[in-house]
Amino acid sequence: MHWPVDPARLARLLPPKVEPDVRDGNAWVAFVAFVMVGTRATGPPWWPVLAPIPELNLRTYVRVGGVPAIWFLSLDAASPVFAAIGRALYGLRYRVATMSADEAAGWTRFRSVGPGGSFSADYAPTGSVAQPAPGSLEHFLVERYRLFAERRGRLVTAEVAHEPWPLQQAAAEIELQGMAPPGVDLGGEPLLHFSRAVTAVISVPSPAATVVADESARFDRRGARRLGSRGLVRPGGRARVPADAA
């Protein structure tokens, strides 16, 4: 669920060197509701796989040194273990919430109640599956393969690899949305999309400064990284986090 917002108001919520990524004069803020399935760290096959984890992300789109990425304003998850790892390793703003995601008659009923507020919506796909066309607004919003975060006062970054999002137009009934960032108006009808599933791999974090210097020189000719058979491998290690997103 995407809303256009005032870039100046959004910029007040971001740390120095992190700027809103603007398209046609608008920044964008999104709620992404999903369930992670089969989540595990890279390692021997007997390492544990976590139970399904509902999660609700409030995210926006930024640039750091010209490099486009995702910035998470908040992340609510049903797993205390996963939330603790996300906070400690990535510096992400995870909170533990009571959450559920139930499907019936083609609709998903998603509920979240936690310290950051409550969210309640029913949603369903209404159109055929298609990948966002390069240059489109949908491509600008969803085809992002890097995140930035602030950990102990310093910017870090991680890469995310997955197949291009298989998007569908969607309908939604938003019953409760009490989690908007301070000073940012999420009024009006949001832009709605649904995706049945992707399999994702996320790297371990790296200091942002060294990565930005390298990426800003290579990004335009490299394009987005894709999910390879061995996952995403970079200096400093790797992590594999399969996720079925609904």
C-alpha cells in the first residue's frame, strides 16, 4: 500500500546523508504486509528453520550518495527472536507485535497490534500477474535491491536479491491504520499491489561509506542483482533468508 508524501516532511525523519528518493515531486511511503516462510541463516542443512513469521513493514525509498535503496521507518514482527536479530545485526527498527494473516475466499485478513500502533486490513488480488515495466512508477517503487539502516549511530547497508516482483493489481479494505510516521500525511487512496511470493536472500550488513563509494560508480551499468543458485555472496559473509510474501 503506497502513498505519495511531501519529501520535505519525510526528510525530517531521516538521518544525515539519507535523502528521500523523489519521483515527479513526490516521495513515497508504503505498508508491506507479508508472511516469511522457511526463514533460516546460511549454514549446514540441519540449522533450524523458523516458523512462519507475519511481518508489517513501514518503508520509504531513499538515496545515499546517489545509490537508491529502501529505508525502513518501522518493522513489526510476530517473532521476538527475529526482531532481536534484526535490531542487533542490521540496526533495523523492529518491534514485537501480536499479528495474524489468515486467508479465506481469496482474501487475506492481516492484523497487527503492538507498541507502535495497530493495523488492520483485508486485501485480495484483482488483476493478472505482471512484472513492472522499466521506467514505470511500479518499477521505481518495488525494484530495489539494497537497504540502508542506522546501527549504533552509523549507516550500514545490505543487499537483497530475489526474482522481479510478480505484481497484481489489488483491492483492500483498510479498517485501521494507526502507524503513520509523525508529521507525514497518509491521506487519500493508496496505490495497491499484491504479490503471491518471492524467494529472497539478504546479505550481512556492511559499512555504508565504503559500499556507496563503489556502488555510485557502478550502479547504472550493473543493474539489479538477481538471485543466483548459491545466493548472494559478498565480502564479509552472506545470509540466506527465503521468504514467501503474500
